[in-house]
Amino acid sequence: MEDICILRIGHRPERDQRVTTHVGLTARALGAKGMFLASNDGGVKKSIEDVAKRWGGDFFVENNVSWRKCINNWKSDGGIVVHLTMYGLRLTDVEEKIREEGKTKKILVVVGAEKVPGDIYNLADYNVSVTTQPHSEISSLALTLDHIFEGKTMNLDFPDAEMKIVPCEHGKRFEN
């Protein structure tokens, strides 16, 4: 599988910090390589980078990108764009095709916040619906990554971690 990155659009710094941070953390935990943030929010960038530093891995956050330029550059570099929307084709109907293309091409997953610009629907290679019902962009991203990776990223081991959870039946255990 080639790299998968996230493009977060529509982020409103005064309102969406927690949700956007969780989009980035979900992406990192489930195998994405990084997130492009189409807004200027250094707090979100710092928060996600702090988690990546403590918990390991090479996840990046690029702040204040132009969403249109990001998509156009991604596509001109041969990558594909998957836009998560409840109006798209069902994930279960297109996941195999996306996974096949992802073997040789990078995947950019577009996750919106407020109303997504209409141009996104035409720029995307796939407009994908996890369900045809309103729900969280965080859950849509988590399910999409899980389906694309076929569950293989559920137990990733992150290199250079300062902290690591030790699974246990009761209580909380971690290593430094």
C-alpha cells in the first residue's frame, strides 16, 4: 500500500480545534502518514506533533495549505483523491477498487468540516460515503482507513515512542 495522507478542509480555528485534532490523531493511529490542514491553526499542528513525538512514528502536519493546490499537486504527482461525504458511493462498493489503486498510487483522503466547496466533488476521484446518514467525520475517517488497510493497522508498532501502552485485561500499564 502506498502512502495515505489526510486533507482537512473547512476547519474553523475558533470552533473545530478538538475535532480536527481528533481527525489527525485518528489518521496517525490508523496508519496515515500525515495531514494537510487547509487553515492556519498552529495549536492543532502542535498538539498532533506533540502526540507523535511522545507516542512515536513519523506523522506530519502541514498547516495553512491551499486545499485546491494540495489536491491538484497530489493528482499531478499521480495520486488519487478520496473525498468522504455522505452523498458519495458506498465505501463497501468502492473499497476494493481504492485499495487496488492504492497499491501503486498515494491516496489523499479529504475530510471536511463545515460546508465543503462544490468543486471538491469534481476534483475527487472518489466521493465516498461510509453511511448515507449524518455522522462524525472522525468515524468516517476511522472506518475508511480500517477498510482500506483491511484491519492491518489496528495494532501498529510506532518506532521511537517515548511511551507505549502495554495491553492488559485490568488496569492501565505503559512503558517509557
